[in-house]
Amino acid sequence: MSTDNPLAKFVDIHAHSRCAPDIICSVEPDFEIESAYGQAWYSVGIHPWSTVNEISAATIENLLIRSRDIRVVAIGECGLDKNRGGRPDYQEEIFRLHIDISESLQKPLIIHCVGRYGRLLDLYRETAPTQQWVIHGFSGKAELARQLIAAGFYISLGPRSNSSLRAIIPKERRYEESDA
């Protein structure tokens, strides 16, 4: 695991409609990044809900292009969702693409996970990432948070997160987000 903390300077690591120098704005690959360097920062990824239909080659190419942009400081929002999105195997295929990009570009991975934490932990152990894997908007139970932290994950807490989780998740492994 990478020892530096590239996301520590941000007060909000996951927003959708707010862009500012201290906020990471999560965008899809087809989004045109137009802000000047330093005025806004981004994460780019294909959300698991977008995997209902096959992802086009053009979108994959845009993901690869946007990921290399110096204003993109993280990869994702990507991940696994038991309740929404495409087939589990296709979600995993697209998620693995994001893992590869995260590792090759040495950028943290912002993860959406619903009901698939067992598989997510398996993938973490299997791929042995060197970059941070951050569960965004975590609203699970304390025991799951402990398991994720013990495995090496970082956790981002948002408006729907249980406030008691702040006492369980070490500050150096915790981020804040608005998901706005």
C-alpha cells in the first residue's frame, strides 16, 4: 500500500455537482473536463449502475484518456452493486479495468459497493493493490468497517453514514464526502 496520502488535502473526496480546489468531483468518462489546473479536481469512472448495457468502446477510450489528465486525482466511482446495474460478472469486468488503470497511473480508486463486500475483499486480496481503495459513502455496520480497515481499505463517510463510525475508523484511514 502506498504510504503517502494523495487525497488528504481534500475536504470532500466525492461530489457530483460541486467542483472546487478542495473538492474531488466525480465524473463519467464522457464528461469534458474544462476547468483550469488547480481550480477543480476530478475522479473519473464508470459507475456499476451504468453497466446495464455494454459499455461502448468510445466510453472506454474516454475513460483511458480522462484518467491520464493531471486534473484527475483518482479513478472511479466504480465498483460492484448487488441491487442495480448489469450482470455481476460484467460489473466485475469493468471494475477490474478500473483497478488496472488505478495501478498503472498510481491513482487511488473510489469504490461504490452495495451488498458485494465479500467479493470486493476477495478482489482486494487477489489483486494486492499498491494504491488506496476508498469505499465511498460507507453506511455499513461497525464490524464491516473494522474488516475493511483491517484488510487495508480507506473509508469515506457522507451524509448517510452513521456518525458513530467516526470513532471506529482511524482518522488516517477516513475521508469525508458530500456525495452532492
